[in-house]
Amino acid sequence: MQIGEIEAFDYGEQEGDFYIQQVMRTTPYEKTNHFHGNYEIYYLLSGRRNYFIKDSAYAIAAGDLLFINKYDVHKTSGLGSPQHERIVVNFSDAFLGSGHPLFRPELLHVFRRSNHLYRLKPREQWFVEDSFRNMISEIERKEDGFELSIRLILAQLLQFASRLKDSDAAVTDDPLSPTHRKIADVVKHINACYQEKLPLSELSEIFDMSPAYLSRTFKKVTGFSLVSYHNLIRIREAQKLLQETDKKVAEISERVGFEQFAHFNRTFKKTVGMNPLRYRKIFVK
């Protein structure tokens, strides 16, 4: 637990089949786990935050609900007062996936929508908060069948979310609009061309911004430096190749754009917490 953090509840592992955490923070905090292989539901109970997801930035307030697809890059940072309280739920395909009797493909569609944020009405907030309270209560009591109960509550929450139409969602003001739209274009360009070198001078010329302004504004909007975001996207793609192919690690390193294998190994370990060979051994079934 970090300084200025009051953990109200924590269960499971973030990369496991099911994870839920409720936490209050009173000091500045920025998310460091930038993407993962599980779905994420984020609900802000109090305070205000900036949230960068995939290629969009959102200014979120208490009562806002976000859905983040697996492997989407995301990062939170403070907006105004650092004090905030939130609940996060992560779950895997295995927890509520195609092999589960409660599975319905439409339950996961909310994670694939272009809009990630839903600004809920008071009655909707009550339903969402009550769902999380019931999950926590089931875990605390651990009575027979409590895991099934969690799945039922989660399925009901996703069913509720599937009925939230994009037209019903209050689109948040871009915190740096119209600048945000240009930075979103930069993000999309990096996502599409991550295998290339993409030096700052080239990006600034493509998007008609001075190098210093582009560097500073990209960091302000996304929370990442240009270099760290570029490397993060490369490592995310490397993880997919390690899981889905039998290509050699050196070949994967080159394929995702690293010129030096040693640099790839260092960056992968710093990002993922282990080297590529160990990652393949653990995550490839």
C-alpha cells in the first residue's frame, strides 16, 4: 500500500480470473499498469480524474463508469485535488467467457465501443454501487456458491451496461480540446506505425507542431512521454506474438521495431516484470 492510500477492499489478482479493489487516495497518484489481458470496469465514487484510454482522454467525475477492453493502453492521473475513491473490477475471458453457462457475446460488446465513459444518472449510480457492494459482501461472507453469485452479479452489471446507448452517454468535455484531437491523431499514428523509428522531428513535421510543444502536450494529454508510449505499444504487440506464435524471441524483437535485441529485453522486462522467455513459458498454454 502506498503513502496516502486507504485500501477499503482488495480481492484476487489483477491478472487473475477475477479481481476487485476499492481504494481511497489522498495524495497524487498515476496508474502504472498500462495494459493487461483482462477486461476492466472502473467506477469513480468521489473526486475527479483524468483518464487516457486507447487514443482518447476523458475528464471523469464521481458517478462516472468506464469500460476498458483487454490490451487497451490506459492511464489515470490527477485533476484538481488528488483525493479520490474508486472501485476497479478486472475479469478474464475464463471467468465469464464462452465456456461459461452465463456467457452471452453481447455482454462484452460494451468493452469494444468507441466511447469508454458513461456518466450515470442517480438511479443508475445506485444500481452500479449496489452491484459492487453485493460482490464485496459475497466475498467477505464466502458462503457456498459465492463465486457463482459474483458471476451472476457481474453478468447483471454487464447486461445493464449493454443497454446504455452511446446517445444516452454524456460525452465529457475534452480536457485539452481541440488540442486533444490532434494528440489523438498522433496516438493513432504511433499505434499504426509502431514498427517504425518515429523520431520526434518526424512526428512534429507530420502534425505541424514544434518538437517541444508536441513532446510537452503529448505528455500532458496522455500521461506518457512519446518514447515510453511508443515502446509500450511495441511491447504489447510482442506479448501477443509470444502468446500466439512460435516465432523466436529475437525475430519478435525485430518484428515489433527494436533494432537492438538487448534493448528489447530490457524494455520488455521493465514493462512486464519478467523477460520474454519466462513470459512465454507462463502465459502460453
